[in-house]
Amino acid sequence: MTDTARFEQAQQDVQTLDRKPSNDDLLFLYAHFKQGSEGDVSGKRPGMLDMVKRAKYDAWAKLKGMDADAAKQKYVEKVGALLVSHKG
């Protein structure tokens, strides 16, 4: 299976979790997904009143400069760990 295929499979697999991951895990997944699929963060940082979007933006911004393939690999690894801990 190619790296891209594993990344796409992980996107489907994460939807099958029985329990919702922690906020930290969700931010990790979001940031690595965005870095892997779009590259470095873009746009303006959301204002203080939009805490959710601001947290997502900040998590993604921390990955600036990370190679897309490395971000995809970390996403796949995290989904694999969540599949073990959040299923059944």
C-alpha cells in the first residue's frame, strides 16, 4: 500500500472509532492532516473569541516546515494507535 493510500485509509478508519478521541488527539489529527494535505498554515490567525478555530490554527502552525509525507506518516501512526485504544 502506498503512503497516499495509507493516509486515505486512515482518514476512513478514524471515522470508525467507538469513542471520541481527546481534544489533544483531535488537534494532533487535524494539524497533521492539514499539513499533509495542504502544506504550511495559511490565512490569518482567528480572533480570541473563536477559541476552537484558533486552537486548530495554532496546532497546524506548529508544524510549519514539516514535510507533507512526514505529516501523513504521523497521522497514520496516530490513527493506528487510536484504533487500538478507542475500539471495542
